[in-house]
Amino acid sequence: DGGITQSPKYLFRKEGQNVTLSCEQNLNHDAMYWYRQDPGQGLRLIYYSQIVNDFQKGDIAEGYSVSREKKESFPLTVTSAQKNPTAFYLCASSIAANPGTNYGYTFGSGTRLTVV
Amino acid sequence: AQSVTQLGSHVSVSEGALVLLRCNYSSSVPPYLFWYVQYPNQGLQLLLKYTSAATLVKGINGFEAEFKKSETSFHLTKPSAHMSDAAEYFCAVSDLKDNQGGKLIFGQGTELSVKP
């Protein structure tokens, strides 16, 4: 079955450490996205990529970095510069469509990151 | 700027009662519209989507939504709430500024509680 896999499900980080969250999809989707979710704040876009080797900052990119070396993979690194990284992180993918069309997202099951 | 507004961050209904979750969008042209559901510690799952084929859209789990252009609304309804419907619900709209297609703008979410 095609899908999008995030790992690990739970991750603990010490202050000052970088950590990388994995996101892999086998849906042959062109576009991939990273969102951060905090209680009462909905989904906030961190980074997105609509083609291999290209990505754009979202609304809250500071303290995060990404790469898109393969179509299937879009890892997110939470750097030590991110002052409040404890949150639920969601990865999503979509078919890149022509402007004015949209097929919606498929989401992964999320990674909960906690700073200890 | 384009936006999505979900009225009410928390909605509580009794089991068997009507569920009504409100979503209004701002857009100069009819967009693509989506409703997603999120259960605790999970990713988002697509409930239904509007893509201009029909104004009344039926989704999974007995939910439906009606697109009303004159009211710029896409409210989600279910005639009879079930305990298993307790979750957070997100309305989303296609981002018309996205030149490559695919990107969504999400509302803040509405948490639905169902009382026995």
C-alpha cells in the first residue's frame, strides 16, 4: 500500500542538540511539506518542496532546515537555534498540480518531539 | 491575503445530535476546499473535498459539506453524532498564490466533543 511514513513516532532531544525527523513517501507525489502543530495553534508551515533539489521557507522556518535529494524523502532537521522545539511535527505530500487545481494532501502519522 | 476561518475552537454535542462545524474562506474565485479529521496523536485524514463538480459533497463516516459561494462558506455537517466522531477537524483551501499548485491553507481547527 502506498503511504507516507514518519519516524520516529516519539523523539527526545537535549537542549543544544540537532535532531532529524524522517519523512518518506511511496506515492510518487511531487510535493512534500512539513508542519508544526502546537495546542490551539493549528498547523503552521515550516518548509515545503515541490520538486527535487528545491524547497521554500514557510511561515516559521527559523531554526529548521530541510533537504530534498530524492523525490521520496524530505527530512527535517530541528537545529539548536530553534528555541522552543517541543511540538508535534507532521509531514504531508501532494501531487503537484497545475495552478488553480488541487488534489489535497496525504499526511504521515506525525513525530512528537520533546526537549528534555 | 487568502484565509480560512473556523468559527468555534471547541464544539460540544450530545450523541445522536446534529454536528455542525463552520468554515468560511476568503477568495475572489471559487477555490478547492477540504475537510480533514485528526484523532489524538495521529496525522490528518481527508474527510471530503470540494472541486467544483457538485456543491453538496459527501465524505466518509457520514459527513457532508455544502459549498455556498454567496456566503463563502463550506460548513461540515453530520445528522447524528457518534462517540467516535470526537476529534479535531480542520478546514483547508487551495492557495491561489501557489504557482505550481498543490499547497493548502489551513484553518485553526475545531475540536469536537461528543457527550453520551
